[in-house]
Amino acid sequence: WRWCKSVVTSPLSCISTDDMSQVFSVAIDLGLCCRFYSDEKCSVGLNSWGGDGAWYPGTFGVNDQFRTSVGSYQC
């Protein structure tokens, strides 16, 4: 996503994803830039989405595969 800047990776800003529907509603409502990871510690980027974490916004649809592959995120 071209308007997003890299977040500072910190255990304090990493959030484990238990309910992805809440994550997306918050990100959309507030217009946040979020980066998603496949592990629960924000250290392993989603390989199928660029390898460095998938930015949101920039993903125009959220399918079941994306929801199940995300373990944590940072905004």
C-alpha cells in the first residue's frame, strides 16, 4: 500500500488475532494502515502476500484463506 509507512516492530504493538472480523472493522472505520503476519509475534510475514507482511488497506477483499493465515498484526 503506497501511503503506509513501516511500523516499528515491538512486542508492545503486536496484537494476536483471535477475531479477524473485529480487526477489519476497526481498520476500516479508522482508516489505519495495518500489517499482518502469519505467526503470533509479528515476525513472520505472510509469504503469499509479499513476504513482509500484508498491508491493509491495499487488500480489496478479505477471503477465508487470508483470515486463517493471519496470526498477528500491527497498525
